[in-house]
Amino acid sequence: MKLLLKRMLDPNEFLSDRGIRSLSRYFLDHPYQYQLDGAAYTVKYVPAESDSNMFGGNSNWRGPIWLPMNYLIIESLKNFQEYYTDDFRVEYPTGSGEYFSLAEIGQHIAGRLKSIFLQDGAGNRPVNGGNSKFDQDPHFKDYILFHEYFDGDTGKGLGAGHQTGWTALIALL
């Protein structure tokens, strides 16, 4: 369990400033390569929209942050906390030298997810990806879109901008 958590909580792998990525950032510099039916394929970390049609259409599962996956991770950490108790502590983030309980780590990850939607000191929200109309215009700045998924490095909202189904899970965090 600790080895799995070590990788998941490593900023050079799965841990982003905005949540848990769907594929390790390690694969940006070390793409996975394989052969199939005489053709060579490469799978690499892509933080946002796919750069290949390898898996058909826009295969964007290779790096972005998906809210439902993150929500399930947080809920699982809470459940494991009940079994392992506060005596089980894990370094978070990996390499920081700081140790937390599983419940505390879940709260930290939830904070990273919430930061996607919250304004910074300048009134900008990562979800808007620097779009000044959505960040500053008084007619738009308080209307937050619930995107399908988020850039694994910046938190910019991607995919459909009306995913109030699974992305609404943010309200439970």
C-alpha cells in the first residue's frame, strides 16, 4: 500500500497541484512503447487534449484530471483511514519529509481539486484557463462551468463545459 501511495502522491508522477492525474507524468519523458501487429505505438503523458487518434477519436485519458476518479480516491482514503487509523502515516507529497494520515491526505487532495474553481488574488480561476472574459467580466465571472475533465498541469477546464453530473461532485468536497 505504501508503495502505491508513494507513486500516487509524487508530484513527478500522479500528484498535480490540481488533483490526481489519470496517467503518471513520468511518461512525458519516458513514453511507453509497444508493438502490435507489426505497428509501433507510443503512449505518453498528455496533460490535456489528446495529441493522437491512436485509441480512436480524442483519447484524452492519458494525463488529465478527472473529478469522479479523484472523488473515488478521496472516498477510498477515508475508508482506509477507518482501518489503518491515525497510526498509519504516509509522506505527502512524496519527497517532502512531511507525514499525514490517510484522511488528512484526502483533505489535501480535495483542496487541490477545489482550487480549480476558486479565485486567486487577482480574481482568476484555473478552470477558466486564463480567459479574461470568464475571469474578469462582471457578467460572466461568477458563472463557473463544470467541465468534463481538467488539464493535469494547470487545471484548465476541458471537454464539455456543462458536465454538472459527475463534476458536481466538487460540491461534496
